[in-house]
Amino acid sequence: MESDQLLIRRAIDGDERALRQLWSQYAPRIDAVVKRLAGDPDLAADIAQDVWIQIFRALKTYRGDAQFATWAHRIAVNRTLNALRKVRRLAKVEIDIEEDSVSVEMDSDRSFVAASIEEAAKKLPDGARTVFLLHDVEGYTHEDIAKELGITPGASKSQLFKARAKLRRLLAHLVDHLPATSRAHVAPAS
Amino acid sequence: MSHLHPERLAALADGEPTAAEATHLSSCSSCAHEIAAHRRLLMLAWQERETLSAPLATWSTLAESLRSEGLLRDKAGVSHGGGSGRCVGPRSPWWLQVAAAVVLLAGGFGIGRLAPAVMGEQTASAGQPAENTRLASNTDTTVTFHSTAEAISVLQRAERDYRMAMMYLAGQDTITPVADDPAIYRARLAALDEMAGVALDAVHQAPQDPMMNRYYLTTLGARDATLRQLGERLPENVQLVGF
């Protein structure tokens, strides 16, 4: 098996087989990140091509400090967020998430049963969804997220906790196995 | 002290409670339960990162763009198809990588015996460069791991891939008679719920045991798949609102 370093050197030289091999090896993971952040499959397909061009364009700057997958993942996230900004999906990070902890049973999503995190996350406003995906799924810190989205770390935390609170309800069937009578959790109004 | 606010409970999934909150949590099962649910949500989110996707673009389209960018060099003797090089041909397609992950899974469960010791190692080695490279087995010289944590990570990914592959194959199965009766799926869901309950009890007894957590999450994955299958088999005018 050829090492990534050798492969990358050949890819920098424009060797098609090396470029294709890198793409073939890392596309399942990189494209999954793009798909997750974009939310929309068609939009994700458009962005993915741009992401890969950017990764190959930046290959010369790859110094091997981090694993190639980590380095490429970073570019994918950054490029995807830029692309989303262009289509105005992230023009404004939404603050309100309509979280009403007291009237859980009155929530409009009461009848919504999400089968997965990905599906449930689509119910979140774009800003909160992006913060949740970046922090809890992609492993970014609040400081990193703040830089990427142009918000404060505090705002990132606030968005994250709102997002988690809503997801916890949407995915109750996956994370909560106590009897229904134990599920009602009434907190003080904020 | 009254119950903690839902957003505060969400924050405590991976945060430290204040002294007052800790006192409250020690006596309030409802709030403690909420935090436990949030931690399970975090685990699901973490697993989401291991999701693989079929490539969103084709190589021919991408290659065309790379050529126009001057990033792909036309070279005499190198076919543009690039698919038949003997020494450095493209790696297996994504679906074959997934299948390979399933093969990894077959031998991977043995690693579970190392699990209790691994948690400490994961903490100790986090963020540090790998120093010891271990072979997956004495005879396998192609799959190497730089740490036990890395091997566990691969194992977890393989498990997820396995579930995805099983779901896909279940959808492609044209030989086995497909059950259209939603009652079958409801019965399976009920059984999986019981299994999840047992697995969850095990997690409560050994919360740090990755093997128990894995069984629990795998059961949830199967439940997930069944829920989808049930939803697909309900009449169009019937919506699945809960189970």
C-alpha cells in the first residue's frame, strides 16, 4: 500500500492516478461532512466538487503535521461553510429556537419522530444546526466555531445548548427508555 | 432547588455542575435522568461523525475541473481513465471499503477484551503522536494501528458501516420474501426495545465499558432501521407519530 506522503507528492505533480486515489480513499468521509453541513443533497453535490478542487489546490501547503484526513476535513468544513454563506443559508445566525421547556407536550414537533441525528438536526434553525454539527459531531471547539461563523464563543455555547435541548426531545425514543410518566420534566421558566 | 433548566441540563452533558447543582442532582432523579439522556445524545452525535457517504461527484467531472485548473497534468502514457494501473491504481470503491470494514468487524470483537484498559489509554494518549505501531495480527501486515485508541475507533466505525451495509442489503434483498405486514415490524420494535432496556441496564452498571455501550448503540441502530422500515410500509395516509 502506497503511503499518503508519496501519494500526495505525486498528486501535487498532477498525476491523475494519484489524485484519483486520494479522492477515492477520502471522498466517503469528506463528502459525508459536506452532506451533513449542507443538509440538502443537491446543494451538497455542488459544494463537494468545489471542496475537492480546493483540497487539491491546497495540497502544496500540506506539511504532514496532521493526518491528511484531518487536514482535508478542515478544508471541507471551511469551504462548505463559505459556500453556504454564499447561498445565504448562514447570513444570520438565528438566536431563537422556540424552545419552550414548560409546554413540551404543546410543541409543534410533538408528532415528529426523527429516525436519526441527521434527520432531527434538520428541524433546527440553520445557525443552531451548524453549531451543533460542528461541536458535537465534527469535534470543533467553541473558539473554532466562533471564528468560522463570526460569532462569539458564548453565542456558540448558547446555540449549542438550545440545539441539544430540542434534539433531546426529538430523539427521545432513542435516548430515553424510562416509562413515559417519568419523561415529563418541568423546569422553571427562564 | 427547583429542576434545572433544559438548556442547563444540555450543557451538563459534557460540563461540570456547580456545587448547588451537584447537590440537587444527587437527589433529583428526574434531572439526573435528563443529563443521562443528553449524554446518550452526545454519543449518537459522536457516532454520526463516522457516517460514510457515497461520493457526491464523479471522478470524470472532477477531473475535468482539475484539468481546467491546471491541477491535473496530461502525461504521455498515462490513461485519463486512471483505473487500471497495476501498481498504483485507484483504491477500492467506497462500497468495497465498507465491505472491508465488515470483514474487520468479524475479528474486531476480540478487542473488546482490552476495553477496560483502553479507556485509560485513550485519555492518556489523546493528542499525542503515535509511538507504538501494532499489527492487527501476526500475519496481517497491511492493517496497522498506532494505538489501541485508534484500533477501537476503527472498530466502532466498522460497526457503524456494518449496520449501514446490513440496512442497504436488507433493502436490496430480492430473494427473501419481504414482510409487508407492519405488525411484524411492530413486534420487532417491541423486542428491540426490550433488548435496548437490558443493554441500558448494563450500561448503567458499567457506564465506562465501551463494549456495553456498543451493544446498546447497536441495538438502537437496529431499532432505528426497523422504525424506518415500518414507516415505509404504512399506508400513505397513515403517519408514524411514535412507538
